[in-house]
Amino acid sequence: MAVRFIVGCGAIVVGKDKKMLMVRQMVGYWAGRWIFPGGKLEMGETLEAAARREVLEETGCRFETVRQIGAYVSYDPDTTFEKQVVLVYYLGNYSGGTLVVGEGVIDSGWFSVDEIEAMAAKGEVPAILLKVMKDALYDQ
């Protein structure tokens, strides 16, 4: 079995009332689940540029970077996808754009910490992304 390593870049974008931008993924690793916008690093891109591009493509929104939150490894042994994903997330403040349902997603919206925690408890948000959120908000 061939193992593939993929670098994914994304952002927790904080907007009005401290709500965070999320998208519901259409297909792939987390299909049907709510995630922070992000996607694959493209050749020649910086990590931050990839995060900005993905947020814009998926949501129509832009953000000003506050800081890099960290890097995380996501692997699900029960998945049919033969890959391990290294995720690099940024924390940012919403700076413009109109929220849309963009490329590769079936829904988008702004959610509070309580709403995200409730969705995670129901399995609608991957556990690793709950950790990313907590690191972004509480490990400054």
C-alpha cells in the first residue's frame, strides 16, 4: 500500500461577535463534515498564501493573519483514502468579502465556540479541528 503525504493549509477566520468561519466539505477526506476552510498546498505557494487562497475560493472571504496556530497530523486508519495529511493552520481576522458557498463545499457559515463544540460532540466536526480551535483561542 502506497502512503501519500499531503500538506493542507487553512485558517480559522474570526469575524463579527467572535464567530468563526466554517465550510461543509463536499467530497474527500471529511466529506459532509464541517471544517475550517483550507486545502492542498500548490507547487510554489507559501503556506500562508495557500491558506488565503483556499479561504477565498471556498468562502469568498479574506482575512488578515494574526499568527500561525500550528501544524497537525491527521490520519484515519479506517478511511479508504491512502494518505496522511499534515495540516498547517493560521488564525486570522475577517477583513472583507461576501460569504458564499464556493469551490468544493456544500455550505458555509459563521459559528460560535459553543456551536462548534456542540457540532463536534455530534461528530459533525473532526476532533482534530476542535483541538486546532482550542489552540487558536487559548494557547496564545
